[in-house]
Amino acid sequence: MKLLSGAVLFLVLIGSNLQAFDNAGKDKDKEQPESYAISGFRDVAGEREVEKKFMAVPDPKLAEEHLRILTQAPHIAGSPEDKATAEYVAKKFREAGLDTEIVEYKVWFNYPAEIRVDMTEPPGVEMHGPHREHVDDDPYQDDPRVVMPYNGMSPSGDAEAEVVYANYGSPADFDKLKQMNVDVRGKIVIVRYGENFRGVKEFVAEERGAVGVIIYSDPKDDGYYRGDAYPKGPWRPASGVQRGSVGFMFQFPGDPTTPGVASTPALPDSKRVSPAESEQLPKILVTPLSYADASPILEHLGGPLSPREWQGALPFTYHVGPGPAKVKMHLKQDYEFRTIWDVIGKVRGASSPDEWVVAGNHRDAWVYGAVDPNSGTAAMLEAVHGLGELLKSGWKPKRTIVFGSWDAEEEGLIGSTEWGEDNSQELGSADAYFNMDVAVSGKKFGASGVPSLKEFIREIAKSVPSPQGGTVYDRWKKTSQPNAENSRPQETSTYRPPPAAMQNDVPVGDLGGGSDYSVFLQHLGVPSTDISSSGDYGVYHSVFDNFAWFKKFGDPDFRYEQQMARIYGLEVLRMSSADVLPYDYENYGKEILVYLDAARNKSKERFGDKAPDFSAALESARQLREAGAKMLQKQRKMPGAPDRMNAKLRDAERALLIPEGLPNRPWYHHSIYAPGQYTGYAAVVIPGVNEAIDRGDLRRTEQQIAALAAALNRTVLVLEQYR
């Protein structure tokens, strides 16, 4: 059957006001999408009617108005403008009928007081940065409230030293310098953004003995090498700077002084860790530069030629140094305990009010944050708008819905982490956490999630129309093919390719780090997802990530905002009202088997004949796959009283937590997913095992295989207890 018939079916089901399907009939090269499946419901037709009413509500024009208001002023965390955005979101939550409160936390972070980077050698070469970001035509760049380029969580201090270029600042890059007999001890290292989290660059440089780090944006990664620079195109102009936190979030996210404890205003100082002793805070100086400011430093490096794969796009040959370029860094940071504001809106569940379905997006931005994060806030508000209309019609969810507008995410996932720690007991019976950070920077949909929810996301994508015609799933499938246009994931993209990509369907990525799902999944064991629609986006964390850029390059008619509001809202609708929770633990077992097979091969390469025995963990993963398959059969039969089944399905994810946490990172409890200590954003799967192998620590590898097998056995037992 041709997809044209599917488009007509969707129009019947969803209503003629779904304008995203206006052009669906014009695309003849389509096939009928799979049936509009909704797992977990007895009354599928009734749920479709509810979804039809919801889908008609999210409005591109209202999303545009939300974004314009949210980005009318710079609103860094803790500022008066940030509080104003909290009040706007709270107002919209209340208008939709949500029981709403603004929750305050008292947290430790910095604003910049004085930031200077000066070239002191060679003689006659001058560079005094950072310069203000500026292009010929941008209506937002000159606001005096725009914070100067700096890195959150960097210490104050002064350093003057010769410079060494270290590519992306990965452990492998520093190892390469060592092979080249280039010593970074006592030097200032200059590295480019990309490939790994900026805090990892700082962490590795600190480990290797550097005294300071400069992180710059190379035009090869997000500037003119990729395409026209802003304002002509979407890519980073010469003056654009990527701000960002360099806190060691791979140790723990949240307030640096309260790991595992909520930093409420009433928390006594005796319950806090002193900043000087916090494992999250770096010890050496770090600050960002534009490629205009970094260019003279790099141009005046001597020493060996850089490895050719380290060559960026600035118009000279890159060398690694050290020197003769010499730089003086002067950083004076204004650290204090500042108040932040989370906005929490709730809809009480009709039959299972103690079970929470949580959905969140952060609201704070380094400057204006049109893409990151307020494209997500605008989409969330339209999803809330849709749910509000359902509530007015008399609809009620079975489970309690909680929307969170998180603050201070940019400083280190602070607002979400503190709220999660504050509500850890209630979240013990949460069914899911749905994250949306960068909702829209372009047309390419992507998603990440725990394996038990990957099919859930695909089902929803099959139910939502794409502005390009067909369904979101149809477009997703086309753009996820090998060599598809714009297939290279960006640093800011939600989608992280799964190491165990299951090739029988569109790939849903794995959850690593860098966004607000961390506390829910990796600390508390709440099954989580993350969604986005990405494109050419070179102004990340700069003054140019503003309403003018978004209107010109991101989503001019706000149709993708509407799409994301619908997908996000359907996640919440289905999870909060399903009769049987739509988890798939068979898929979880399958993916873990692939992870284990890869780790076993890596361990043989690392340890040779002494490689540890993986058989117990492999057998436990096989048992999980089989127990998951049996549970799926029972789920599809829709038992008359599903509460006990749902409890087991919910508890299965939490059984994967390791009570004592990961080695040297006890805040992280999840045995399957964590941000990598040397990647930061990308997930390290079965992290205890893989990181022990990477360290060459045989005894720890054996211990972590045993801990993983025990976690898998606990999950199997939970599933098998339902008979």
C-alpha cells in the first residue's frame, strides 16, 4: 500500500488542522507506514481519540511567541533575567491547570569578574583577549548583560607559560605529544572544542601537569570550513566563543558542594563539602577563545609539525610547540552561593498518584539560548498547552505527571540534580523521565534512551506527522541511512550512536552525559529518553544563539517546534495512561550481550592470556533476554489487574543499579550507562567493566564483571518473580 493512503489515514485520525501534513500527498515515493501502534493500552481507539485532541493543540505561532519572550534578554543561571523566565514558565504551567511551584536551591558557581589572555612572546606579536563577540549585523550582540566569554567552574589565578597545541585534548592526543617528546608540564595547553566534553580536556591536561588550558573553536569543526558563517550562514563566525562549564561532571553533577545531597536553602554548611575539596572542581586555569583570538597563538607555535589529522582550518600550518608563543592567563572568578529556580508543575494521577512520569527541560542559558535550551522550553510549553486542553475536557492521567523546568544546567546539571536528590524517595516509584534539551536546531530527528524504551520512541515517531510529509519515523529512517545527508553527529546533538546499534531499525542512541537525565537514570535508575531535531548549528553557547539566528536558520516557521511538542507530549501521555507499562527488556538483554561481547574482545587485546572470564555476565545477559521475552508475551496479553506486573517492570531498571556505585565515582550507580571519564558526553556502556579494561587493571576488571553479573541477575529475578 502506498504511503499516500497512510497520510489520508492520519488526516482522519488526527484531524484536518494538522498542517504539517499539507504537503504529504505531493510526495509520491512513499509507502504505508506500519500500523499506528500504541503498546500497553486495552482501548487503543480511545487512546487515539485522546491523542487526536492533543495533537491538534501545539501551535507554531505560540511556540514562536514563547521563544521570543524567553530569549528577549540574556538569562544566565541565578540572574534576575533567569528568574523572570522562571516566572513566565510558571505562569504558563498554571494557565494549563498544573499545580505549580518555584523551588529554590542554593548552589556554588561562578560568574566572571576579570578574564584576560595576553600573548607575551614572541616580541612584536600582540593579542589581548577575549574580544567581544561581534558580526556586522546581529540585533542582540551589544546588550551589556551579555556575559564575557569564560568557563564555568574554572578557578581564579594567574599563569604565564609557553603554549603547546594538543588537538582535542584527549588522552590519546596527550599520549601522541609524549611520543613526540613534547612535554606539557608547566605549559599552557591550547586545545580545540569537539570530540569530548570540555571538562575532560581540562581534566586530562591537569593530570599531565599543564598549568592552564585555552579551549578555542576551530573553523574546521563549526566555522567557515563547514559552510557560511553567521550572519550569512549558520556556522560560527570568527569572533564567536563557546562558553561552558568545565566542572568534572563525570565525577558527579549538581552543586559541587553537595554530592548526593540536595542543596536546599536551609542546608547547613556542615553538610557541604568545601569547594577546595570538591572532586568536581578543576585545579588549573581554563578559559575559552574565539578562533580570531586563538589564531595568533597557534600561528606562532614552533616545534614539530602537528600530526596532519590535527590540522585545523586556519590558514597556516599547525605546529605543536612548545613556544615560542607564550601566553599570560589572568582569571578572576566571582564564586558565591547563588539562588536558582526550578519550576515544577504537576497533574495528579487519578488511579496511581504515587507513580510519577517526569518530563524536563532546562531553561537557563549562557547568553540568549534560543536553540540551547529554549527551543526545548518553547516545545515543552506547547506540550503542556496540549495537556492543559485535555485536562479542561475532563481527561485525567492514571499516573502523576511532573514537568520540570530546570535551572543552572549549564553550570553542571545543577537544578535537575538537586531536585532529583531532593525527591529521591518519591522518584523510587517513577515510571520514566523524558528529557528535551536542544529541541530544534534543524530538521533531523534523533533520540536516545535506555533499551527498554527504544521501541516506545519509535512507535511515537510513527504517530507524529513530519513537516516534510509522512511521519517523523519515515524521515528519521531516511536520514539515519549510511551516508545520509547531515549524518555527522555534532557535539551538541542528542544522538550518540549506540556501540551496540541494532541494525534492524532506526538507531536510538545511548544516554551518556551532558544533560538533565543524569540524576534520573544514572543515580536513581529511572528509565529515561532524550529527543532532539538537529541541523547545521555553529553558534552553540555563543551570543549568536539568539532569536535572530533561530528564525533565519533553525526553524523559520516553527513547524519543527510543533513536531517536537507533539512527540514530547505523546511520550508523557502514553506513559502516564498506559494500562501496561511499555518496556521491552528483551531488547535490553540483546543490547547488553553486544556490549559484553565487545568488552570481552577488548579485554583479550588488553590482557592476552590473562583475560578474565566473562561467561557469568554473558549467561546473566542471556537470561535477561529470555526473561524479557517471556515478560513481553505477558505484557501483550494485557492482564486484567496489571499493577503487580507494572511494579516488576518498573523495578527491573532499578535492579541494574550497583549499590556502592562505580569505582572512584560512587554517585553513579547504573551498571550499564554512565558518562565516560574521558569522553564526558558519550556514553560508556557497562562502564565499570570497560573503564577497568581501559586502565589495564585486571583485578578491577574481574570485580566489575562480577558486579555487573550480580546486577543483571537481580533484574532477571525481578522479572521472573511475576508469574
